[in-house]
Amino acid sequence: MPSEIVTEVIPVQIDTVQIEVTEVMTIAKNYRPDKYTALAIVRAARKFRVSHRKLAAIAIVESSFGSNAVTRVNANGTTDSGVFQINSVNAPRCLEFNLESVQGSAYCAALILSELKAKRPKDYVGVYHSKTPSLKNQYMNKIHDLIG
């Protein structure tokens, strides 16, 4: 009589948030990331259904993951501030968030990215930075180079 092969399925819980935090930390490794910032990025990305990898790359390009997060005055008179360099034109869309905090800045950036993605799915990451084609394309290339 042939023996039966018994296979038992053992449920494995995978903490996907921790995996995503680790991915963010890996992307930002040269910028001395902290887990608080990485977790804020992952939570914001999940809430607004955008890529945590792209959101992390934006933080790197905009402010070296926070180490260069200063308020900048643009040629058109607007200002950019925080880890994600939120433009003062966009700030009113994010009144519910504390833009002075990493978490608030991440949530605002994810909200903006989500809205852009719905309107311009092919180039939304570049439009986060600029609608000018050459600047938009340069920005998309920077993001792509960071996340591969």
C-alpha cells in the first residue's frame, strides 16, 4: 500500500510594513535614514496608495532625506519646505497635516503624488517637481536612478 504524502500548510505572517520600511532604509542608506522617517513614508504611501519606494526617492532628491530640509524661495516667489519640499502653492491642500513634521510632510507629498498619479499616470513623478518637460524628465530620471 503506497504511503500518502501529507503536506501541512503552516501560515506565515509576513510583516509587510517592516519589509517596506527596510526597503526605504535601503534606498536611503547613503543619507543616514532613521526608522521614524522610513515608517512615516511607508504609512503615507499606504494611505494614499502610492509607491513607498518612489516617495522615499522623492525625499532623497528633494532634501537628501531630510538633511537639507530648508525652506527655499523659488524664482516665482513661492517657497518649498520640509523633507519633501512642499511648495506653498500646494500647502493649502494639506491643511490637515503638520508640514513641519516628517510625518505631515510625507502625508502631504503622498497626497499630492496620488492626485497627480490619477491625472497623469505616465509622468506624475516628474510633475511632482515641474511641468516643464526638460525639468520633469530630469527629475523622473533621478528618481528612476535611485530606485532602479
